[in-house]
Amino acid sequence: MNWDYPEPHVFPVSPAAGDIDGLDHTNNAVYVRWCEQAGWSHSVALGLDLGDYRRLNRAMAIGSAAYDYLLPTGLGDGLLLGTWLVATDGRLTMERRFQLVRAADGATVMRGRWQLVCIEIDSGKPRRMPPEFCAAYLPAVVGQGEQGPAEGDA
């Protein structure tokens, strides 16, 4: 696969009948749901799950999200959703990227990006990442010298 960044956390997906809209392709909202699932899968693989978030009273919340829908997908297409952490200030914020690739031909069909902010769950207010978040997430951030695609690249 021609991934935007090295060593993605890969989350396989495939559109089911309920994911297809009136235009006979995967509804855009389905991609958003898949990104949420892939983000959680990556977090769990790095050692932090929802129970840890609750125990620490902290969460990485989406402050903003953007998705570039490049090509349609259809019922039963085999897709691979890669995700990476690509930036962090090491205190409060991180950036997560997504790339959805059609397995049959390697075409990138969607890219997404989230700006994440650490919050205190009880208050919803921004708070510094606890040491457990730093230990799990910071080593997974793609190296600063590695460049992904420019905004809007297909």
C-alpha cells in the first residue's frame, strides 16, 4: 500500500447494505464512524482504553475534524483504514490522521484529520495530558522528519 506515513495502525472495513445511501455509494457519515472506531482501536493497541480514560478523568477529545472524500466506495468493497498520530505539543494537543485505501487497487478514497485536545472528563475543560497519556501516545507520534501529503493531495 502507498501509505501517507510509515507503519499505520490498520483497521479493515467494508461497507454493508446499511452503509449505502441513495446514490448507491458509502454514505459519508459511515467514514466518520469508521475513523472513530479506528482511533479507539489504535488507542487500545497503544495501551489506553475507555476504562483508563475514566479512571484518569481525562480524554483526548476532537476539537476539530476534516474529511476529504476523494473517490466513492460501494457495497462489499474491501477497505483498509490507516491511522497515525502525527503531531503533539506533549502537553495538551495531538493531531491524528486517517487514510482510507481500497485494497483491490490501492487507491486512496478518503483522508481525514482530527485536532485533539486533552480534557478533564468531569468538567469538559482542557487539562494537561496525564503521564499515562504521554507514555502511551508520544512514542507513537510519527517522526518530525516524515512528511505526509499536502492538504488536498489525492
